[in-house]
Amino acid sequence: MRQLPLRPRHDLNGATFVVHAGWEVPASYSNLDDEVAAVRSTAGIMDMSDRVKVRVTGNDRVSFLNGLVTKDLATLPPNRWTYALILNPKGKVVGDAWVYALADAFLLDLPADEAGWVMDHIRKHLISDDVILEEFPAAHISLHGPLAPTFVRRLVGEAALPEGPAGFTVVPIDKKSSMVLASSGYFRVPGFEIFSWTNVLDEVWRRLASAGARPVGREAWHTLRIEAGRPRAGVDMDESTIALEARMESAISFTKGCYVGQETI
């Protein structure tokens, strides 16, 4: 069983754990209602380091990945992200991904429990394209709530904040490591996704928690996503569900070129 890099922090905060996709992750730290209320009224901090990061590089990365996802990556500029679905030829949902556009690559952020079958699906279409897929571990902190922007300003300063609701920046942590800081409205409150493959983010977690962010477990995460109307691949939508049946129009471009499942959509 794999443990999150910040496991000592969770133990100190009195977390109870549950097994999720081969990882021990915090189920809760205290009362469920209090954790949910923190995200709605102040800010909650979550450890999402079990999520899988995949770097997509190569000269054909844009055309290859654009043919597999429902959003138009050809028009996605650097330092912007988008949320997209991956469909089968019948327009049904294989999985979903957050796609970050770097200057010379795409970065896929995938839930741990669906990453295996999503990557199998992607690799199945990789034949002669000049594309390299590289999975790597990354520490990942999720911060959400009305006070999240205030806490992040204290952490990195005003100048380092991402531009717009779908922007991200790369912020130095120290002389040897950096982190991605991305805006997020996943729970329909102000939020940020913070991840790094060069730092375990222990000091970032400590500073955010000291500022007032409350540790939040996966039980509260599920409650918050349901309240926000966020379908989860493998639970609320799967290969028996046409994407439109899950009301996922916001994750679909209706003007881009051909992609797997487009004819049905």
C-alpha cells in the first residue's frame, strides 16, 4: 500500500485513512459537516498526491492528443489549462483529464483510479506519432474556499497569481524546486491546485494550514463535488454513458476538428 508524501502531516492532524486505488488517503480529520463548511466559508486544504501526472512531448503531441480529447488543444496557449473528456468511438466516456499547456509539452492530470485504463486507451492510439508519454509522481495540494486567494497571496505574493480562471504559473519554492499554481473553480468557490514533481510541498502545506486552511478528507471532497454538480468518471459516467447524457457540454468543443467519438456527439 502506497502512502502520500505528506503522511506525517496527516497523522499529526488526526486523520483516519481509507484505501483508494492502492493508496492510503485521508478519509477525514474530524466532523464531515465541519470540513465541508470550511470549504464553503473559509478554506480547506486537501492532499491529492495520489493523482497521476503524465507529460506528453514530441512534435506530434498537439495533433495526437487533440484527436483523443473533447476540447480544442490546438488553441490552448501556454500557461492555460482545460478540462476534457476522453471518449470511445461511440461517444461514451472512457475518462476525464485536466490538460495543462506548457511551452513544449502538455501535462495530463488524471485521477488515480482511472489513470490506468485512460492511459491504456491513449497508448492504443499511439502508432507512428512522434509522441512520448511519461508518467511521474508529483505532490499535489488542493486549496478551496472564499479565503483561498488570500492565503495564496500570503504564500507567493500577488505577482505570482495565475491570470484568469483557467490560468497557471510556475512558482519557485527554493533554489532547487518549483511548483505549478493553477486557478480552480472545481467546487464553485475560489480555489487553487498546487503540484510539484521536485518538492513534497510539506512547507507549503504547513504555511497554508498555519494561515487558517482546514485539512479536508476525501469524504468531504465527494460531498463537495456532488453539491457542485461535478460528475466523476467511473462513478457517474463511464463507457455506458454518452457524454451529453452526463450534461458535460462545458467539457466539449463543438467547433474543433475530428476526435474519437465526435460523430456521436
